Amino acid sequence: MKKLNFVVPTLVLAVAMMGAGYASWSQTLSVTNTVATGTFNFVIQPATYTADKYETVTPSNTDNSLTVGITNAYPNSVTTVNDTIKNNSSIPATMILTPTTDGNFNGVIQVNGADYTAGSSVTLAAGQDAAIVYTLTANDAIPPSPVGGPANSYTCSIKADFAQATK
């Protein structure tokens, strides 16, 4: 019994001390982030052009399209429109150009000096320009203006679609 009086308090003390050995620490960590999105902005500069001496050309542009009006075109007359699209965005972007004509012209597009196939894409870095050259040649079968009537007018355009280049 004497041994039991000694063993029991020793076991109680040992168990109490083990509880101190199993103490745990805790800490709260808070993380705050600030995220700023990039800008997405393109500018189509006013176009310049060269045309055959009898043609009248009226280019106009909006935020994402360039329209060229041609009056007094005749078979095989050639109009060349020069334009610049600038990526004023803070991120790279992909540009896809879609030309349309009224069927009386064959159009060839060059972007930065290289032939461009309609519907293909060009990636522009932030701040980069793209030089667009749109050469329009009137077909052999372009209808003539009526005798004594007003000159026929034709319209050709290029639409530019832009998308984020990195995802």
C-alpha cells in the first residue's frame, strides 16, 4: 500500500506534465491582395491613299473599322490605302482583319509589309503599331456609270477584331 501511495501520485504528476508537453501553438495569418487589370485600347489612325487620277477616294474610320469609298473607278484602276493601327493597351493583343468589298474589287492586304490572309491573326505587343496597306484593283467587269448620270460609287472596308493575346 505504501508503494501504491507513491506510484499513484507519481503517475498523476507524470500525466499532468505530459499535458504540458502536448500544448499547441496557434497563429492567424491574413493575406490581402490588390489586383489592377490592364487596359485594352486600340486606335485606328486616319488613312492616307493613292489612287488613279480619275478616282475620288474618301477613307473614313471608326474605332474598329476602316471604310474606303471610291468614285469613278474603272476596270483595272488601282487604289492603295495606307493605315496604322496602334495597340494603346497595356497588354498584348491579337488582331484579326476581315476585308469586305462589293464584289467589284480584288483586295490585297499587307500587315507590316507581309501579305495577310483574311481571317488570320497578328499579335501586337503593348504600344506596338501595325502598318496596314489595302490595295484595291477594280475588276475587268466593273459596271460603268450611266451616260450623263452620276458616277458609280463603290465601298470597301476592313473590320478589325481584337482579343487578349495571353490567357
